[in-house]
Amino acid sequence: MITAFLGNLRGWEWIIILVVILLLFGGKKIPELMRSMGKGIKSFKAGLNDVADEIDDNQSKGASKNDK
């Protein structure tokens, strides 16, 4: 649902959204906000990779048990 909403935005609508964000948070807070958002995304990706690695390990252990 959110992707459908964001996919329909045109150039001027993005500019208006960016101006509203600038007015709400101010010029000094935006870099800090983006930095913390980037750290959160990086942490989320690391967590996903850890889960994927754990799943792969469990699957390989299960396959080796079936081989015996």
C-alpha cells in the first residue's frame, strides 16, 4: 500500500515533501536524522544477514545428518 502511494509521486510532489521536512526538522537536524536512519538500516541488514546465515547453517547441518 505504501509502495503504491510513493510510486505515484511526481517531481513537484517530492519537492513539496522535502520542503515540508526541511521546515519541520530544520537544516541542522536533517543530517543527524539521515545519519541515524542509515545506521538503523545498516543494523537491520546485518540482522537479516545473521538470520540468513543461521538458516543456511541449520540447513547444511540437516543435510549432513541425512547423508549419514
